Amino acid sequence: MLEMRMSQGVEWAAHCCLLLDWLDEGRPVPTGKLAAAFEVAPAYLNKQLQALVRADILVSTAGVRGGFELARPLNKITLMDIVAAIEGPEDAFECTEIRKRGPGSSTPERILRMPCQVTTAMRKAELQWRRALAATTLADIGHNVVRHVPKIAENMQRWYASV
Amino acid sequence: MLEMRMSQGVEWAAHCCLLLDWLDEGRPVPTGKLAAAFEVAPAYLNKQLQALVRADILVSTAGVRGGFELARPLNKITLMDIVAAIEGPEDAFECTEIRKRGPGSSTPERILRMPCQVTTAMRKAELQWRRALAATTLADIGHNVVRHVPKIAENMQRWYASV
DNA sequence: GTCGAATTACTCGGATATATAATGTCCGAGTCGGGCAGG
DNA sequence: CCTGCCCGACTCGGACATTATATATCCGAGTAATTCGAC
């Protein structure tokens, strides 16, 4: 059996953004600290954070006290933004137009111009997915977390001060 | 940039099912003919069709006049069935529970039992996707095609008789 | 004591390896159809 | 001529390569803080 899987980077990115919000440092937070917070490979996390910078979700600062900061508040960052930043803007279903191959190649050119109906249906489904992702901000998710763990920000700040 | 992509097999599978319906043979259609219809690698297509058999979308017949037939009419086959058969039933977003690692491990066990809010949001979005896929049958798609190319079945039957 | 420049340690960024999954190929087991012999 | 058995060719099915992608790592370029010296 095969498996359509999303990159781990999406999960890492979302949690990192939430953590950056909770820490609420005035200064950049370096990759090493974020990696330590989730016990993941620092250099690989760095790569994902670079993608978030390119998507204007984070801003990076070089130098001795450098690191990453949120480029805008969490209520301006949607899950769609995160997914698009890490996975790219392409659709999951890629149409290779096999309908045009073989005997299909002899159908009138006027008709071949019309979109593939299989692809159209797939696109509609993916659109629903993207709609839901775009409708959810990281602020929404953070709010749900705080509802269950009110002291999450305080806990994370205390931990950050100790490392 | 990375890329979350769905297997090509999904596209092949959908088009093969449509073709099987249009051909409307009383007998099984072998892999070779289906592969010729779309100019794809026969052995690899065979692999995808096997998955459809395991999912009870097609039935296979061995032997000299063997091949594949639809296990049920197109209005009983949804895009969700196709995707699940080829890609597997797992969610695209896989939660690795990184919230429990690092400082998160010291939070009360009672809270860690609750689901990850990032994952919950992702699941909701995927559910919308699955809903749309499950709401679309291959009969719907086939109907849309016939609307633009009324003679599609006749064309395919004529081609099939000639190969 | 204050200012400024060189130094140094730290961080991001991209180039480079490795692991894993998707893609593609090949060969064996099974089976149906036809041919052949016998009645 | 009809019937039943045997043979052979064709097809699926899964095991086996190959290629592409995701994962992981490493090192260089650049920067900001710090230190050291001069005024």
C-alpha cells in the first residue's frame, strides 16, 4: 500500500510559531533553542524555518544574538500559509492529461481544450481542504490550547529562561 | 521548495474505471489494453489495478481471456474509494506529538491525553476534503464527460475493437 | 572615563550526503481455451 | 460426429530494481556584541 504523506516540517513549523508567540521575547529566538524545545534535529529545523522566512511568516536575524521572530501576529497566520510555505503552492493531484493519449488523441482539438473532468473533481475537493486551512489561524489553535493549558505561555517562558 | 504529491496511480485508476464502463465489454479487459489506451507502463498499471481489486472496486480474472472488470456500477464508486484504494486510508498529516517532547513532557499527564490542537485543525480540513471526495461518484464525472463528448463510449468501443 | 575599531563567537543560509518512498520492471503460478485422441 | 483429457499460451500477482523525493548533516558568509587600546 502506498502513502500520501505531508512533510514533517508542517507540524514543526506550526508548533514553532505557537512557541514563538508564547515566549514573547523581544529578541530573536535561535534555531537551537526551538529544536531543543521539541527535540528535533536543529539543522533540519533551520531549513524549515528558512522556508517560513521566504513566505514572510518569520523574520530572521543573523549574528551573535540572531534567530527568528514572528513577522506578524498569529491571527494573521493561517494554516494555509504554513502548508503553502513548507509544501509549496502546487496541488496534490497532478493531472498528466492521460485522456489525451492513445485513442483520446484523435478527439477534436476543440474538446481537448476543456479541462479534464477527473481533475476538476479533484480540484474541487482540494479547494474545500484549502478553504478550511485558510479559515483557521494559528491564533485559533493557540486559543484552544490555552483553554486546556492556561499556563502554557508561562511554562514555556520559564523553560526558555533556564536553557 | 518541497512538494506534497499524490500518486499517479490515482489518476490512472479513475480513468481506467471510466474506460471500463464505456467499453462495456461482457468480458474482462486485460492490463495491456488499458495501458495502451493511455500509453502508460503496463506492468506498473497492473500494480495499481491490483490495489483496486483489493479494494473491491474491480474484479480480476486470470487465464487466457482474463483481465479486469468493474465490481459495481460507477454510481457506487466514489473518488474517495479510488484515493483510499491507491493512497491508503492514512491521513496526509501525521502527528508525531512533538508537543510532548522537551519541556512539554513535564505537563500533567491528564492534559497530554487530550488531542494535539494543531492535529485537530488539520484533521478538520482533511475531513472536508474527504467529504467532497466521498460525495463525488465516478458516474458524476462520467456524466460530465459525456455532456461534452457524447460519443466517447462509441469512440472507445471502436478503438478497442481495433487493437 | 569615553570613544572607536578590530576581534571573536554565534547565527543564518545554502550546498552536500543519506534514508525512504514512489516508480518501473521482471518472472513465476494459475487458469482458461483450444486442440487432439479416443469412443 | 461427439466427448473428455491434455497441452499450451495468456494473464494476474507479487518479488525485485531503479529513480525521485524527503530527511538529515555540514560548512562557509555575515553580523552584532564584546574586548582592547588610544585619546
